[in-house]
Amino acid sequence: MTHSQTSRRRFIAGAGAAGTAALLSGCVTSTSSTSKTSSKGPVSLQSNLSAPQAKAAMQDLVAAYKKKGAVDLNTVAAETFRTQLPTYLTSANPPDVYTWYPGSVADAYARKNLLLGLDEVWTSPDLQRYSKALHTLCTSSSGKKVFVPTTYYWWGMFYRKSNFAKWGVTPPTDWDGFLDLCDKLKSKGVAPIGLGAGGNTAWVASAWFDYLDIRINGAQYHRELLAGKHRFDDPEVHKVFDRWKEVLPFFDPSGTAVAFQDATTALLNGRSGMMLIGTFFADAAPKDALDDIDFFRFPVIDPKVPLAEEAPTDGYFASARSGHRDQVFDLLRFLAGAEAQEIYLKGSSGTALPCHPDAKDTGTPLVVKGRKHVAEAAEVTQFFNRDSSDALQPTADAALTKFIAKPKEINSILTDWQRDAQKIWGA
């Protein structure tokens, strides 16, 4: 194992083990950082928030900042942004600031010296009040802060309350109840489970792998697996797919043919019953449907396994090659403030939660339930690529979509997955 691999694995373990309650309160310390000097001209902000409501919210945020500084917003289709991010960061004249993820994803870019050190930004009064868990999540394995978090959200099994009432079904409390619910929905001619792992959103299937693994093997094992400390062809991973096979007959047959946005439409229209997805899907939903959306916890499989939930954090990092250091720092301090986070939540679907301890969320019943959902978790994971790396995500996409299509080939699928993952870990 190389030194860089050791550092990354320690970083993942430390960031992932941060307590849930610590996400909501606490204080941090900061250190100084150095970078290139600033130059004139607006800061360029590259955003992947292309869903209608999220895009509008970012425009509101930029309009508010323009009262004090110059910034140009460039919104890129989410999946294009995902594939092009390494190119953006390594180009000769990269954008200055990016919407993206903290944790191991940001650390992977920081270890390549592609991210601007933000220790100086974290001396701001706002960020000094952020939780210790967020402080850890935004610190690279070298000890430098490289990310400013602004919101977090949760994953769950989402459904329309009116549809469940019409079908005469209720949310389950355990795995057997979940299978019974799927049986009932299928008997009514409804595809029980929507997926949306087609098009450019194959990564959605990783949520099923994440949740089954943390429910069966626990969050610590899951994080260690994604850091390369276990193998994808281990017996523990086979147990994950044994359970997944139990629900595969209940998946929408078009699950790997349509993107999650189309799967969301099918959910809202009642063509599918429920969907494991993050709250971001609501940014593409009609606002008049939001009051009818509810969720339940991914079913517990083994009560002895500590309860973990996926609650990813979002925010911003900056290019190490930025020539606008001072302007970038000023923009990031603004984005870290309570006012900026409230502006974003008001303009979007409002289903995310702010990172600033003083920022108010939208207070809807869904958000109140979501905050409680995260707070009750014994541990919090981020998401497959966020707990591993952007580079490892394509290996999951290939393995999981093949499994859904050919579950009987699981042995060779996991062998291939381990081989492909090992190439990433060994790079």
C-alpha cells in the first residue's frame, strides 16, 4: 500500500465516523493557506445544479452576491459536469469555483494539488461555528481545508401519499414488510420500485448497494470496503446481492433504460410505487406535488447492525489555478453564511437542510421529518463515490447495471468489479 493510499484510507475512516449530532452544532479551528495572488475580473462559478428549481435558486444566490462582488454563473448539465470535472480542474484556464462534494472526493483532487487551500476562508465567524464533523469532512488528508459545505440532504424510499392511500398500502417497518408491500403493489399492476439507472444516471443504482451493505454489514465495513480494505468478491458482499435478488422482480423493467428524472415522473404519475432517491429529485418535480411527497426509512434487515443513513453534504471547492484568490475567498465566505443558504433553500424545492447553525430550513413536514431521520441515525454515510472517489464510481455503474440485467452472473460480476477497483486503488 502506498503512503497516499494509507492517507486516503485514514481520511475516509475519520470523515465517515463523524457523529450525526455533530453535523448540526459545534465549532472548528483553522489554519492559514497560501495560493496565487488575485487578479481583476469576475469569479467564475461552475454549477452542476441544472434541475429547474435548483438552477433558479443558484441564479438568486448569484444575484444576491452581485451586490457586493462580481461573479459569473455557468450552469452545466449535471451528468456532463460529472464527467468533465477532471478536465475543468486540469485545464490551463479553469473555472474558479465549483459546486461539488467534500470528503474523499474532494481529497482525491486535493492530493493531486488541484484544489485551492481554504484555511483562510475557515477563519470567518460563520465557518468557525460550523460543526466539528463538517470541519473533518472538509479537511484533506494533508490537513488543509479544501471545501466549504452549505447544505446536506437525505436518501430514503420516496412515494406519493395519495397513491399509497389509493392503493390501500402503508410504509413497512422491516424487510419482510417491504417485500409484502412490493407484492401488494405488483398485484395492483403497479411497478413497485422505480430506479432510473439509465441514460447518464447509472450511479443511482449505487444507493441500493450502499443501503443493503450498511444494513447487512454496517457502515464501518462499508467505508472500509470502499477504501480497499475488503474485496468486492468477499462473502459479505455476496450477502448484499443475495438480498438484492429478493427484490429484483419488483423493479420497474425500464429501470436501467431511463434516467432518474424519467423515473421520478413515473413515480409522480403513479406508474411506479416508490423509489430510493435523494431529496434532490424534488428540484425537478412540480411544486404543487411537494406536499404529497413522503418517504420511509430503507428497511432494517438486521436489527443488531447500528442504524446508518445516507446524508450527503454539498457545497463548493475552488481551483488551485485560480487567479482570483481574494475574490474566491470572499464569495466562499458569503456562501457559508446563513443568509446565502436561506436564499438557496427558498429558491429551490426547499428539501435540503442548511449547514449553517443559524440558517432556517423551510420547515415543511417533509423537511422536519428528514432532519429527524438523519438525527436518529447512529452513523452517516455520504454516497458510493463520495465515500470512495469519482474514479471508482464507473466500476460500480458497470457492475450494478450488469447485475440487474444478469443476476445469475454475480460471481463473475464481483470478480470483475474487484479487478477494476484494484486498478483505481493502485493508481
